[in-house]
Amino acid sequence: MTTYNAPVEDMMFLYDYLKDNKNYNEIEKYKEINSDLVKDILEQAAKINKEIILPLAKTGDENPCIYENGIVRSPPGYKEAYKKFIEDGWTSLSCDSKYGGQDMPKTISTFFEEMLSSSSLSFKLYSELSIGAYNCILHHADQKIKDKFLPKIVEGKWSGTMCLTESHCGTDLGLLKTKAVKQSDNSYNISGQKIFITSGDHDLTENIIHLVLAKIPGSPPGSKGISLFLVPKFLVDDDGTVGSRNGVNTASIETKMGIKGSPTCVLNFENAKGYMIGPENKGLNSMFTMMNLERIIVGIQGLGISETAYQNALSYAKERKQGKANNSKNKEADLIIQHADIRRSLMNMKSLIEGQRSFAFWVSQLIDVSLNHSDKKVKESAGDLVSLMTPIIKSFFSDTGMEITNDAIQVFGGYGYTKDQGIEQLFRDNRITPIYEGTNSVQAIDLVYRKVLNNKIFDKYIDQITGEIKEFSEDKNLSLFVQKFQKYLELLNNFTLWLTEKNKLSKDDVSAACNDYLKVFGYIALAHSWLKILKVSHDKIDQNKEFFQDKINTATYYFDKILPRVQAHYISAISGSETMMKGNFN
Amino acid sequence: MTTYNAPVEDMMFLYDYLKDNKNYNEIEKYKEINSDLVKDILEQAAKINKEIILPLAKTGDENPCIYENGIVRSPPGYKEAYKKFIEDGWTSLSCDSKYGGQDMPKTISTFFEEMLSSSSLSFKLYSELSIGAYNCILHHADQKIKDKFLPKIVEGKWSGTMCLTESHCGTDLGLLKTKAVKQSDNSYNISGQKIFITSGDHDLTENIIHLVLAKIPGSPPGSKGISLFLVPKFLVDDDGTVGSRNGVNTASIETKMGIKGSPTCVLNFENAKGYMIGPENKGLNSMFTMMNLERIIVGIQGLGISETAYQNALSYAKERKQGKANNSKNKEADLIIQHADIRRSLMNMKSLIEGQRSFAFWVSQLIDVSLNHSDKKVKESAGDLVSLMTPIIKSFFSDTGMEITNDAIQVFGGYGYTKDQGIEQLFRDNRITPIYEGTNSVQAIDLVYRKVLNNKIFDKYIDQITGEIKEFSEDKNLSLFVQKFQKYLELLNNFTLWLTEKNKLSKDDVSAACNDYLKVFGYIALAHSWLKILKVSHDKIDQNKEFFQDKINTATYYFDKILPRVQAHYISAISGSETMMKGNFN
């Protein structure tokens, strides 16, 4: 089995030294949250993750969810753990106190999301979509619906789902067929089949609140005729008591490569009673409130799983003896952590993970500003940057999660391929993250066509970081890094210009370049985060010499060893799409 | 379940147009093998792979091997398939006719190895190590042993294993503890435990011939005191009849991420009777005869699995409709193969696979020369090149196998993550290939320290391909490709010089760069193969226009899109090892 100790020190480093978004620090309700409180929350979170949630990973993998006679049963121990989980209030962390939440910022809840992903992604998924449903209802439903459903969701007694996909449409929701027919009481009768519904049915909560995309007959074709409905598994009376079963049934659950402790359901809706959320035919917009935050969390899943993979590879490397290290005077075999190649592999993981955690913290502050700042313009501006960063976090973190879990297996050698170590499970569990909530290719297309080419968000981002970097370049400790960074930033600018030009002439060139563009952007955004860490580390080095020197060293590794990957993606992408469009693929 | 049609056309293209090694064409016994015979063999091979072996992949994954009461049982249907497999003579394809073999060259048997890997790696592994054992016995055992054991192995009635690894030593065989004590009849009593033994026990063959590394008490310490022994599961009488059980027992089998239809055994040797193969204390040398060919086959496994992944991703892309392609006038959704990004992904796979197949064919000719040429010097010279290419095929093909199976899952979207499609199984099955027969890091170290830095093989390789390229550069169709290639070849030369210099000053810099060096070498070696394909395709274009134009197009893709990766590996590697050696890894 894997071990896991939450990286509270690194998280507190970010909270104490890199909470540098001016607008974030202006948010009234977060001013009273101090470092001690955060540390206390993170330590409690670390404890429940290590003691109660981590063991569920292996249990769920060995005893997948069971579907029998229309009922889904979670793996052994999940019920008891979930009970404790909601008793301790973990589902309510970032929710509004009006509905029973604890009003904590995303800066803190994102750390918690990471820890849960590190411990057991399968267990996490039971409550994760509830937060999505919560956000969607909070922002789009009318007050009566909010009052009826939100408190129970916040408490964790009820959970939530997102019902988008149908067998013939995943990416392309315009094709969906699920129907919603208006009834005399203003509710709707929902009929159709939804697939790949995470936590679509299970035995952990008293009720399940489905958020379902469907079409009202006569609505416009394609994605402009989609509305959003709240469909509870059990109907809820006006006084809030859970009533009779609604017309939602589980047809089957998927047998999957990983996250076996999480049920992925086929749900049949047969004249199920539903309530419209948000305006008619604007369902996709409302759903995207949920989707966008969810996509960021999927990126965090990749980060969390990577952290566990790293920790376990590291501790194995400190135990296993094999071969002689260079310059070793040892007569016996050396620990493999003494071998340069193993250290390279571990530094690869470490520099990506710590960079991504810092980048995610930077984005978390932006999310909090976008949700809670008092100035509408500031809110919108932060929201724009969040929307730019969403596909990057989702895809880049989930893809590097594959790289890191893959490398971690390799550190274990033959043992990594067996079930005993738990390391191969991380590789399998993480493999869903580049797929769900929109495949990484869809994210790349979203980044390029919707965020970069269609508006000015990109320029805003470049302006902001260029401003920050200008200040850094005056620091002689940073000047070499800043020079390198500026070279790569210029490449990003050139790449963006190339996309802009090609978008007028050859859309296929653009489409074929999206994935490379996203990767280039991701590596450069991480370099930006590392620059900020470098600045702080040099400024504060006397406060914790060993810690900050290690940060400087890891940043140097990142700039030397990881950042050059950008070049290959760029050169490959700008060679265009002619060969692939010409291929006959017989 | 996956589908698979052996790429006989592409194989025959190589056999007909790229059998260009002068020395290969001088080998007397292969002169009578003509194109029609080869095509006939490949078509028969394609048939048994598609009809009988392919279905075993899913069966083995769903019904892994069972270990009960000391006995290992193979998955349902494996016995029957194996019976047919040996009846049709497939185990004897490349073996010596003196022992019942068919004397086919590696150029042909390697195609067959690829097909088997494409169909079911688990099933393949039952006979694969037999070929290894065959080679080892053929080259190192005395005649009596050969006569006693080889015919049955060639016939497939007995199978073979390689017993190297012990729990405390995989890479570092110098640490092994298994003991061999000489007996009065000149046999040895072998005692110790071996782990990760592929096909270590099963019910497909009447006997299992273990080749075991062990130490004779009093022999020199480390790897210089290791001898090799043949230890049959059942003792064999002088007349060849199978006698009583030897002291070898199966303690357990591993529960693994993939290749579940193949038993990976822990074997206990307790005073098992063994016969020394080759000279005392030179066991590692003898074993390496087996290991080297085996390593190449592991690379071919990666290629074979990649081919199946590609074929299935391609056919899914031709069925699945989703979204609108650029410039599409279709009112409904388009097939995903019309999307530039999906085509990019498919071309990535195709250009790697076809390039690797061609590269492997080039190496296969060298292997045949190294084994069968009449001139000893020519033999040795070819053997040198094979030894240089062995770690590259093993690591580069198995690593790109991970890239390709990963990308294939992505083409399937959510369906790729479920068990139904069989595509995720390819990803899991292939994950063993970068690990076994020496991890890919060990291969990279072998390449750099033993093959490149320690002798002149590298120069010989560069001389040979420079000569070939010179001729190509006069062809105006190729000149742009040759220019690009020369640029990258210069980079490989610079990288090699850098390693040579650093080897005197900072071994850690070299060790940390080995993996990047191997990748750089691999990509460039593939580019060399693509150049040869380009030459032939332009020269012969009138013979099959569509086929050769597609080759030219795919080669162009490779040069534009894949080859630029080299740059990133080089820049990253030559930044040295200081940061990783300084990291404190707390």
C-alpha cells in the first residue's frame, strides 16, 4: 500500500509567502483568516486523509463498486468513512455560511482537494460533484430551490451529479437527445439516457441531486436549445423531507481501468420530475459554472496523485540498494537515491509538483477574487484570467500526472508493476483525468479558440506577468532566470501570433497546434510560478535557509531541464498540418 | 475487444524493397527464401494470430493465471491454442534444422514476434523465453545437453525460462545469493529463491527448462563469480524420457497491472539438480546471449502492441461522429477522423510505428549477418552494431509504446477508460516492457557506458550511415530531408563528444544524461530508416503510387513533427547534474 503525508509545509509556504494577489487581500471576509487557523485546518485535513481516507484507495481498487438488482453498493468501509467525513464538516469547507458552510476561500479548499486526490480519488469523487452541484444551484437556481437543496448538500447528507454525456455525444453536447416536457405545475418530465455519470448512484447519501442537460421539444437545434434541470433521486417535499422515488434508474455501471471504488453509471430517466435551473435554452451556460471549477479540480487531482507517486518513489529510493553510485567508496551496493539517474527522475517529479502547486495557488487567489471581490470590474478581470487558466490546469496537470506516475513505477522496477506497492494503481487512477470533464484535446481547443484567439484575455495575462517580471529583473539573483523566461515568453508570443495569422488562412493548422500550444503555455506559466518562488526564496532566505535553498535548487532544475521542452512543441506545431490532412489512413 | 489485422503489406514492403544489407544478401542459406514464400508464411501467421491468438488477450486479462496448491494454471483456452501453435510449427520458425527447426532468418521471425505481441503478449510469453533458452543452450552448452534438450524446446513440447532476479537484486546481479554445489556426478545442487520468473511454471508444456544464475561457493565476489545452470522442472533420463520432479517449486505468482495471462513466478530451488552451461564463473556472459536477443524482442513487443493500439484507434476514429471539422459543410457531426487534432494523433502513431518497423528490419538483417555470415570479421562487425542498437530498440520502442497506447486511449475518450474496448489493456500490458529485461534506465546506461564511450562502435555506425546519406543527398527529392538529418546527426555527435568529455570530469553528468541520449539516438536512428524509405519510395513510386506517396507523406510528418523532440532532450541533458545532486530530498 502507498503511504502519504500531506505536504503541509509546502502549502503553508505558499499561504504565508505567496498570497500576493492585491485584490485577494482586499476581500473582506477572508481578512480574519490567519496563518494559524489555516495551519490548523491543514493539519486536521492531513490527519483524516492519512488515517481514514488513504486506506480506502486500496480497498476500492480491490473491491470495486457492485451493481446488483438496480442498486449500487460502495466498497467496504466507504460508508463509515463518509459518515466521519461529513460529521467533521469537510464537505462544507468552502460553502456559503448562509447554507451551513464554513466560508473558507479556494486558496485553502484547493489544498484540501489536493490532499483528497492524493489519498483516494475514488472516495473523493463521491463528494466532489456535490460541490459542483452546489455551485451551479447557488449561482443559477431560484431561492426556493436553494433553500430546499443547498443545506443538505453542504452538510453532505445529499450528494450531486452532472449528467451531460449520452452514448453518442460526449464532447459534442449539441447532439443530445434527453427530453424535458413541461408539466402543469411548472416542473418538467425528463426522459433519456445519460452515461459516464460519476457517483450517479451509490449508498453513501440519503438522496442524490442530478443536474441534467436536456432539450425542451421545439427548442433551437444544437447547443443553443439545451436547458438544465435539477432531478432528485428521491422527490423532496416542501418541508424538506425525502419522499418517494423519482423516475431515475441505474441501468449499469462501467468496469474501468481505475477509480474502481467510484461508480460510473448509466442512468435512465423515465418521466423523472425535474426543475429548471437558470433560463430556458441557456443550460450550457449554467452548467459551465459547474464545469469550469470542476475542470480545475480535475487538474488538482493530477497534482494530488503525482504527490503520492513522488512520495512513494522517494521513500523506495531511500530504502532500495542496487549498484554502485559514481564516486561511491561503499563496498556494498548503494541506495538507489544516490544514483544520478534516479535523482533526475525524482527532481523531475518534484519540480513539476511544487511548481504546479504554486501555480494552482496563484489561480486559487484569482478564483476567490472572481467570486468574492466587492468591485465588479476586478471580479470580471480575475474571472477572465481564471477562464484562461482553466484548460491549462486541467490538461497540463493531468498529463504531467501521467508522466509522474509512470516515472514513479519505473523507480520501483519490477515491483512497480505488481499490485503490492500500490504505485501502479496511481497510474491507472490518474488515467481518467486527461479524459473526463472534457478531454485534454477539447481543453486545448477551448484555450486556443475561445480564450486566446477570441478576445483580449491573453494580452491581459502577458501584461500582468511582464509587469511582475520587470521588478524581478532588477534583482541580480534572478536576472539569469528572468532572461531565460523572457526568451520563452517571446516564443509564446510568437506562437500566439502564428495562431492568429493561421486562423485566417488555415484553420487545420491551428487545430493541429492546440495541444502543443497548451503545453507550451503550461510550461511557461509554471516557470512564472517558479520565478515568484525564487524571488521570495532569495528575499527570505535567512528565515529558513535549508528550505529556501532547496526551492532555489529545484527552480534551477526546472529552468535547466524542464523548460527546454517548450522549444520542441513550438517547432513541431508551426510546421503546420499538411501531412496529417493528406494522410490516407487506409 | 480489440481487432487486429497483421500489417503484411508493410512487412512485405520492407522485405521486398529494404533488404539492402549487402552482407545479409550474401548469406548462403537464406538465398533460396523468396518473396512468395515469405508472403505465404506471413499470411499464415496473420491468420493464426487473428483467429486464435488475439481472443486470448481478453481471456487472459479477465481470467488471470491461478496459483493453487503449488500448481499454476493458465487461462482458459491457452492450452488448446498452444497445442495448435506448436502443431503448426510456430515455435521452430527461426531454429536450426539440426534440432528440428525451420532455419528462417530473423528478418522473418521478427515480423512474427511483432504479430504475436500485437495479438496477445501474455500468450506470447509462454514460448518467447523458450527461444531465449534455445539460443543460450545452442551457443554455450555441450553437445550432449544440446541433443537432449533442444529438439523438445524447438518442437515447443518443453518451454524455457531465465532465472536471474532475486528479491534483493534485479539490476545488480552481483548481489545474488542462489548457491550451486558440485556433486560427484558433475551435476550441481542448486538452492535459492528467484523472483519475477516469466512462465516459471504453467500447464502448457510437459517440462520447463530453467536457466539459472547461481554462485559456486568460493567463487569470486560480485558479478565475476556467477555461473549458469540448466535446471529442468522434471529430470530427463538419458534416453530423453521425462522422469521425476526436480527440486524446483513455485512459491507464488505475482498479481500484476497487466499481462495477467502470463504467470510471473517466485521459484524456490531446493537442492535442485542442475547442469553447468558454459564455463564456470562466466555465467553472465552466457546469459547475455539470451538477454540481448530477448531485449530486442521486448522492443518488438512495444511495437506490436502499438500497432494494435493504432489500428483500433484508427477504426474508432472512422466510426465515431463528434463535432464539426474545419471547412466541413456537413450539417450533422463529422467523423472524428476528419478533425486535424485526431489526425495528428494518428499520424504520430503511424510515423513512429512504420519507422520502428523499418528500423527493426534493418537491425534484423544485422542480427542474421552476426549469426550466419561466413566471414568472421563481417559477423563481428554486424554483431557490434547489433549490440549498439539493442538498448535503443528495447527502450525506445517500449517507451513510445506507452506514448502510443496512451494516445490511443485518448482517441476513444471515455470509452477508452472502460474495459469493453480492450484499448486500456494494451496500455497496461505494454507497461511491463520498459521494466523487464533490464529497466530502460539500465539500457541507457548500457548504451552510453558500454557501447558508446568504451569503444569504436559508435564511430562505425556514424561512418556507415554517413556513407549511405552521401548517396541520398544527390537525389533532389531527398536533399531537404538529408540536410535536416545532417543537422541532427551533428547534434548527436556533439552530444557524444560532450559525454566523452564529461566522462573524465563528472560522471554524474553522464549518468544523468543517459536517458536523454538514448532518446536522441532513437529518434535519429528512426530518421535514418525514414530516409531509406523515402529513397525507395521516390525511386519506385510508379510501382504503387498510393502506397509510396503515403510513405513520403508519413516520412515528412516524422521529420516535421517528431524529430524536433531531439533538441529538447539535448539541451536538457547538457545542462548537467548539479541541481539533482544537490537536492536534499527531505
